[in-house]
Amino acid sequence: MPPAVELDAAAPAVQPVRARGVAPWWAVAAGAFLVLSLVAGVLAGPLELDAGDVVRSALAKLGLIDSSPLGETEEAILWKLRVPRVVLAALVGGMLAIAGATYQGVFHNPLADPYLLGVAAGAGLGATLAISYLPRALAGQQLLPLAAFAGGAAAVAVTWAIGRSSGRERDVATFVLAGVVVASFFTAVQTFVQQQNSDTLQEVYSWILGALPSSGWSDVVVLAPYVVGATAVILVFRRVLDVLSLGDTEAASLGVNVGRTRLLLVVAATVGTAAAVAVSGLIAFVGIIVPHTIRLLAGTSYRGLLPLSFVVGAGFLVLADVIARTALSPAELPIGVVTAFFGGPFFVLVLRTMRGGRS
Amino acid sequence: MTAISTRSLSVTLGRRLVVRDVDLDVPSGQWVGLIGPNGAGKTTLLRAVAGLVPYDGSVTLHGVPAHELSRRDRARELAVVPQEPVTPPWLTVSEYVLLGRTPHLGPLGRESGEDRDAATQVLERLDLLGQRERTLGTLSGGERQRVVVARALVQEASIVLLDEPTAALDIGHQQQALELLDTLRGESALTLVAAMHDLTLAAQYAERMILLDEGCVVADGAPEEVLTEISIARHYDAQIRVVRVDDRVAVVPSRHRPQP
């Protein structure tokens, strides 16, 4: 069959239209923000490090210069504590932000966050069970993240099963409601377990508030493959999220298999989020505030929003971690408290500025 | 050639039979006006033909049973302009119109130069090139309607289903939109099926009208055959007069019942 709209074979005289994607200006701004955050993250802390020394130490590591100006202790603090923690913060922040943007697109809900389908409540239950019932030696490093990951994944699987069983696969509201129900149920069980084991209350509570561990490279090695995999899947399908933003019916009329695409994106975002939550606890707000701030400032489609969310979310959490580490030094604030305390007012500021600018 | 053919097409929504046993043949290039009172099943019939709701019976597009077509292939045959299209305010006109190329893209969803050229030509044709960098949130109702039509045309489907394409427009923009569709139909041999509430306007453009009531086809033919005072009084429960304007029938509301 010939194409219906017989378009002129000659190339148009005008420059062909294109989607904006990531505007160069915003790419540079987001990249600069991340780099500055990483530098601040590496230099800030109880032990002050000189930027030049850090650079020379890095060059020495790469074998470009003969010796590092830093002493053995400083070297250890820099490479075994600070750099891995900064990298971990960047991975967790980037993952939560891009997962939040994905959920908002997939569920047509601007208030969707990565915890929408119960991953937080499930991970909370898994972590509480691990802290309360596992032998101390096991619970600490090895099994707590695993239990949290399993709990989060299980909660989302239950949510999905309930959402599907209603037989209205295209109705996203069903999934959101199922997520609310599952989250309440898992939270109830978690609270019960917590009450039964009041000796571990503080440990559970501090996990729930979110904290990045200073455990060297081991958590980075565990988390990185999930973040890389999940982010790659989401970025490959970033154009489909723009199609889904037209609503399920219109996306289907454009030839998209809405149910399958949504499942794929939700699985990717959830696996990444569950892995991030497993190592860092529940860090609130990043998944909502970062994508919305980008959208308000750059006004971009999902094609631009998703990569920008990852980069800005990474920088945002590294900065939040700097504040968490230094504000009450040598004590640490829970990073979830920092993200909510600074993130909320900042978001209000952005919202007010943009509204003012438009009216 | 027959563009759309349905046999015993029925749709049940919840427990209600919304479309009943519709047999329809629409030749290529025809403009069909689909009319009927609220709740008659117009939108549902269009959605069934587009494969957007489950149905019983069969739908054939250009001789190919629709259930044998993949979603992508169906989207290349048939485009839909919905009644209330979702227009995300942050998308630019270019980005939105390029989304119409979705059924033509490869697995990774990269838009090629060919896709961008196609979008550019449609925007040029609809006089929208000047608006290409504007975001949808800043467009007027008439501009937005043209942009939605542009997205459907970029799909390069030969069948276009329109659900109340002029509902949000003033009378001038209604005429411009329908004139444009009629011109495009002539240029590109499009088959148009448009569900419309404005019977007079529908009669001025459609070559054939189909009247639906309670999910059944109750009248099918040229506008002057379908739009009769008795038929409209019965199916719309309306008091109207049918008059002739420029050799076409026009439906005018009246406060007096027509004499039997």
C-alpha cells in the first residue's frame, strides 16, 4: 500500500524539525553541578584535604606522577572512605531521581515517587526483620541490604499482582491504590515487629531515616550494576515515556504496547530503587524534587528530563551528604532529614519563581 | 477498495452492550460522518475499529483482518484524533508532532532524517512551521487542534478516525479545520470517519452519514437521506426543522413539533 499522505519527494527548503532532547546549556549546567558537588564531597569532612594534594594523589594512583603528597592515613581516608562514599551518594541520588521521573511518566502522576508501589515499606520490613531476628554478626553488613532488597521487590510484586488481578491492566489508578494498600500493610507488619523488639528500635529508626554507609567500596560494587542496568533500560526507552505522556489510549493508537512497556519500565525503576534503598535506607524526596525542579527550570520532555534527572540527582545527594557529614560533625545527621529539610523549601522557591516569571 | 469493513462488530463495556452487530463497509477515500445522540456508541465504535477496546466480531482494514496486524502495523494503517487529546504542556509543537512517527521507528526509537522531514512537511502544509518551537501549553484552542491533526497525518496512515474534531472550536475555526481535512483527503486519498455532534456541519462535508442509536446503525446514506425531521425527532428526541442551504441539508432547532 502506498503511504497515505503523499509527501513531496523534494527535501524541504527549511531546516527539518527536531526534538530538543537535552539542550546543550542544560547539559553543561547539570554536568558542572555534578562536578562541583563531587569536588565538595571529596574535600569536605573532619579531615581537611587540599584540592591540589588530592589531584596529585589521583595522578599518582594513575601512575602519572611518582608519589602522592598525602600521608598514609590521609590516603586511606581519601580512597577507602571518602571517594567511595561520594560515589555511592551519586549512584543512589541519580537512581532515585531517574526512577522518580520514570514513575511519574509511567503512572501519569506528578506526585509519584520511587516508593509509590510499596518498595519503601517492603524494604523497611525486610530491614526490620533482619535487624531484629538475625544474629548480630550477620545482620550488619552482609544480609541487611539483601533483606531490604528482597522486601522491597516482594512488596512491588504483590502490588503488581493486585493491580493486574482487577482485570483493568490499563487503569493506572488501580496500581497506585494497590501500592497504597500494600504499603500500609507492610508498614503495619513492620511496626508490629519493631514494637516486639524494642531493643533494636534506634537501629531500625536510623535505617528508615536513611544513611549512607562508610563501608568503603563494597557497597559501591554491589549497587553499581543495578544502577547501571536500570538506568540503561530507562534511557533506551526514554522516548516511549514521551509517548506514554499522551495517555494510555493515545499511546496504544500510536502502536505502543502500553502494558508491556509499563511493566518493563517499572521493573527497571523498581530494581534500581530497591538496590539503592537496600544500601542507603529510605532517602525521601529526591525522586520527586529533582525531576520537578528540572521540569520547572528547563521545561523539557522526558527525553531530556531523564538523563538530566540522573546527573542532577547524583549531585544533589552528594551535596546533601556533605551537609549530613559536616553540620553536626563529628556526629552525622540522617541524610533523609537533610534532603527533606533543604529540598522542600528549595522546591517552593523554584515553584514561586517560575510562577512569578510566567504570570 | 474497501478501507474499513466490520462484521457483527459488538462491544461490551462493563455489562452494557454499547455497540451491537455493526456491519459496515467504508470505501477508500470516503468521508463518513458518524452521528447519533449522546451515549449512542460513536466513540466506542471508533475505538473498536482502532483496536483500542476489546470487541466481538471482525474488523478488516484494507482487506487484512485487523487481529492479524501488529499494533505497529495497525498504527501505520489507521490514525486516531481523539475527542480530548492529551497535550502535555511542556512538549514543543515539533516534539509532539514527531511522536506521530512512533509506528515507523526502529526498536531503539531513534528519529531518522526521514522522520524529521515528514514532520517538517506536515507542519509546513498545516501552516504551523512558525510555531514549531512553541510549547503546547502556550497554544490557542484552534492551534492545538491543528497540531493534533498534524500528529495524526505524520503517522502516514491512510485511514483517519476523528472523534468530535471540532468540539472545542468556534465556528470559523470549525470550518477551517474541516476544510483542511477535506483538502488533505483530496490530496492524499485519505479515508475519514468523523464522529460529530454538529449535524449541519457534518452534512456539509460528509459524503455519507451513519446514524447510530443505542449501539445500532439506524440510518446509513447520503446526508439528505439520513437527516430527516422524523428520524432526528425520534433518535435525538429533538424538535428540529431540516432546511436546505447551498444545496446541502441543514438542521435547525425549532420550538414547535413538526406536523406529522
